Amino acid sequence: MRCVKALQLTLAVVKPDAVAHPLVLEALHQKILKNFIIVRKKDLMWRTEDSERFYAEHAGRFFYQRLVEFMASGPMRAYILAREDAITHWRGMMGPTKVFRARYTSPDTLRGQYGLTDTRNTTHGSDSVDSAKREISFFFPEFNADEWMSREEPRLRLRQ
Ligand code: IDP
């Protein structure tokens, strides 16, 4: 019997700058399909209040207002993704936060390839197990992660 590590869930968001460009959105979607099991997918748009709530930890930082307005400026696409080490894998695919750094040190990452500015940097990804749990509930309040882990995960893991 093959023995593989348990699948992990993470939240991935394609931000408004990338959703606005159909070819970029499609390229990101294809990369996601190749690397992850897509558990849920949703297109949505935030109100400013949603954006403020989601990024509350950054309140007071110089880029906060710009970030909050940008994230509520157009449609986004959110995914719940699964694979082994999904959190680290997606963060690695995204690349560094700052676009200059991404472009010069990690040109093959999503931000290195498609990022426009430090704010308009294509994607968001949870950075820990706790934040994945919280952020999945934020975007997909109807999704029951515990139930998915007990019912779907064992079946999907064996297919890997
Ligand atoms: P992350 O998205 O790589 O996890 P965080 O530090 O959590 O980075 O910042 C959240 C978001 O805030 C970033 O993705 C980016 O859109 C924005 N941001 C972070 N640092 C800066 C900055 O120095 N200038 C402008 N925007 C920033």
C-alpha cells in the first residue's frame, strides 16, 4: 500500500489585478490545476468592510488604506486547495510579497511573472495552519473543514 502524508488545505486568492486580465487568470488557474486538488472555487467581490476585516492585522501600516481599497476594487477568485504541504507549496508558487524582489530573485513565481506593484501582487495565500483555517472560513463560511478531512481526505489521498 502506498503511504502518503495527509492532504493539507489552504486558501488561495487571485486578487483583482490578476482577475482583471483573462490570460493571467487562466494561466494561474492552469498552474493551480496542475499542482493541487481544487476543493472549492468561488468568484466574489468584497465590500470595503470585508477588506478591512480581513486585513485588520495590517491596520495602521503605510500601505493599509491602499490595500483595503484595492482588494475591494474588483472581482476576486478564491480557492480552497488541497495537497501535501499545501500551505508551503502555494506560498512558494506565489513568491515574495514585494514585486521588485519577486521579479529579480524569483522570476518563475506568480508574483515574479505577473505582479504589478507591492500592493497589486496577484495572489494571497494563507501562511500557517491556523490562518488557513480562519481564512477558509472567512471566504467559505459554508465549508466544513473537519467534515472534509474525515470524509473526503482519506479517499482523495489514496488516489494520489
Ligand atoms: P503576503 O501577501 O506575502 O502574505 P503580507 O505581509 O501579509 O504579505 O501583506 C499582505 C498584503 O499587503 C500583500 O500581499 C500586499 O498586497 C500588501 N503589502 C504588503 N507589504 C506592502 C508594501 O510594502 N507596500 C504595499 N503593499 C504591501
